[in-house]
Amino acid sequence: MDVSSSQGSGSVSAQVEVMKKATEVQERQVLKVLESANEQSQQIAAHKTGVGSHLNVSA
């Protein structure tokens, strides 16, 4: 009985570790999406105001 209960708790801790890893991966993915959205919004704002990284000054 003791052996099976210790295996069960080991299994639970392994599941917890897997869930922690999955959560960390999801957090990184969400941060990437947020950073991308922030960059896109800055690019749009720069385009609307005419202040961007690519200025055409050949006129």
C-alpha cells in the first residue's frame, strides 16, 4: 500500500511539473503576441503621423 501511494504522489508531482512547464510556455507565447501587437500599433501610429523609420526625403 505504501508503495502505490508514493507512486501516486510522484505521479501528481510530475503532473504539476508538466503543468508548470506548459504554463511557462503559454506565458512566453502571450508575451510574444503582446510585444508584436505593441510593435504593430507603434508602426501604425508612426505611419499615421508621418514619423517612421522609413522617411522619403527625396522630394
